[in-house]
Amino acid sequence: MLARGDGIAASTLEVTFFTNLYVFFIMTALGAGTGQLQGVSRFVLGSVEGALSLLAYTVVAYVAISFHMRVVSRYGSVVAVLVGNLRKAGTIVLSFLVFPKPFSLSYVYGTLLVLGGLTTYAQAKESRRRNRHPSPPPHGSSSAAAG
């Protein structure tokens, strides 16, 4: 559950549904404005391949969003960003294996800088959270027990 501004929690299904609904309207308007909507409609409605492609995209997107929302709710947004960026780094590594291209150390330096920055940010955020809400002392270690 995600908390809304009014204190009422929204379910993962609600967030996914409304996010996809908004994106649908925006992409439809953009597609109509650029003239690409007719071609896409013909492809999806006129062929089995198009319909299966749309179905596969929908299922994969739903599963990916569900996993992402689960990571956010269990581990927090910073961890979700780190996981997402590690996935992107994995995609880049895979692209070098599948589509050979000249390799440069700049790729490694850039990846280390991005992941290092995100890790530093996550640690600083966690440190601020701990300073705002210090954990209580362990059970039985109060000063009253000593006296």
C-alpha cells in the first residue's frame, strides 16, 4: 500500500491501473498528433503478430511494475532505484556481449560514478532517517536496571 496525501492508502493495483491509464491517454494523443496512431492501430488490429506483441508487452509491463512496487514497499525507494540502475547496467553489459562494439574504460568509470553516487545518497538518507528516529536501547539495558 502506498500512502496518498489524504492519509488513505492506494493499492499496487490502483497505482498500476491509473498510471497506465494516464500514459495511455498521453501516448494516444501524441500518436494522433504525429500521425503514427493509424499505423499502430492497423498493426495491432490487423495481424496476429501485432496482437500478440501488445499482449506480451502488457503482461511483461504488469509483472515489472508489480515487482518494482513490491521492492519499493519492502525496501524503500532508494533500494528500488539502485535495483533499477543495476538492471540497466546489466542491460549495457549484455548489449556488449550480444552486439559487439569497441569497449572503452569510460563505460566502466561512468557506471562506477553513477552507482557510487546512488549508494552515497542511499547511505546519507539512511543516516538522516536514523538520526531523526533513533532506535530504542536494547531490552534490559536501561539505567534503572543498573541501580
